[in-house]
Amino acid sequence: MAERALRLGLNREREPYRQGASKHWTEEEKSKLTRLYEAGVPIPDIAAELRRGQRAIVGKASKLKLRRPREVKWERLEPTWRESIETLNGSQQESLGRLLCP
């Protein structure tokens, strides 16, 4: 069937999520990736800027042996607490009661 479609000159359209897949990287894109990646710009922002997937960004950065800044690499989110710490200063029994009966 594929041979017949080829003879008739029919081409299947790519699905939207596959557009750009297997697109080769230009030198300009590589240099822009290097600049943004090493500056610590978040991966989703780089992907949007270069119009590529996040996995493509991470994969190409790995192949180019790019390094993230230490501050970005080890950045951790601050924990968010449901209750303020002052309310947890009760006895063990009160604390267990709050945990078991929210």
C-alpha cells in the first residue's frame, strides 16, 4: 500500500505533536541553547524559545556536554506547611489527634 501511495504522489500529513521531530539542529540553535542552558534558564522556557520538546533540549545539552550553574542545579523548593509551627507545640496526644482527624 505504501508503494502505491508513493507512485500516486500521496504524502501523509504529520500529526501536530510530531512536527519538527527529527529536525536537524542548526549552529545558531546550538549556540542559543548553549547560552540559555549555561545561564540557568529553565528547560521549559528554552524549549518554548527554540520550539522543541523538553527531552530534545536535555538530550542535545547532554550531547554538547553543557553544564548548568551550580545554583540552578541544586536549587530546592522551600517546603510549604499547612499549619504554622506554633500550632504544633501541643502534647503528643494533641498532635496525634490532629494528624488522625484533620
